[in-house]
Amino acid sequence: MITIGALSKHTGVNIETIRYYERIRLIPPPPRTDSGRRLYGAEDVRRLTFIRHARDLGFDIAAIKTMLALQEVPEASCEQVSRIASDQLEAVESRIRRLLGLRTELTRMINECDNGKVATCRIIEVLADPPGQATSQ
């Protein structure tokens, strides 16, 4: 059994986040010592590692809860897990498209900058008048 600090170091999840996951029942409340210190076992490490990896991949808490619940039924079809992962992939691809658009816009702004005075800075002008928004004159 390990303490919350050791669990945090082992999994890379900060202590407050671990407590939050307990409050929302993403991880079960651990047993406590007589002095009230939380103690975690190997299953808690495995579960928190799973959660951390899922969060790193962008899965939201609801999706993680669903996948954890499905893990409890090993003979169940993985169709729902596959659907959750496919939805996440679609969200990631959408973010990538948006970020590529942002990169294009930033590159254009930088290329149009003549490094003159701020009063005539093209970057400032573009930021003050974003595309798709009418300006009042």
C-alpha cells in the first residue's frame, strides 16, 4: 500500500486531482490509516494510470467513466469503447484542422509585418479586425 503522495509521484497525477477523482467516484475511496491517511494499492495505480493516459488522449470524464465501467464486464462487446474512441479521434482531427488554420493566419500576419512602428503594425491591425466581423466606422 502507498500514500497519496507516492501514488501522485508514480502516476504523474497531482494530489488535488486524485482527491477530485475520488470525489466524483472516478476512483474508489481508499481505505485509511488510523490517522486518516489514504492508502492505495496496485489496482488504484493501474486505474489511475489508465485515467491519466485517457486524459492525455483528450477523453472527457464521462467517456472515461463509461470505459472504466465497461472494463468491469470483460465479456461485453467493445463496440461502445470503439465508438467513444472514434468520437475522440474526430474531435482531435477537428482541433488539428482548427490549429492548422490558426497557424496559417499567424504565418500570414507575421509575413505581412514590416517590423516598422506599432502604429502601422499589420499584426495589430489584423488582431483588431478579425475575419468575419464587421467593424464600425
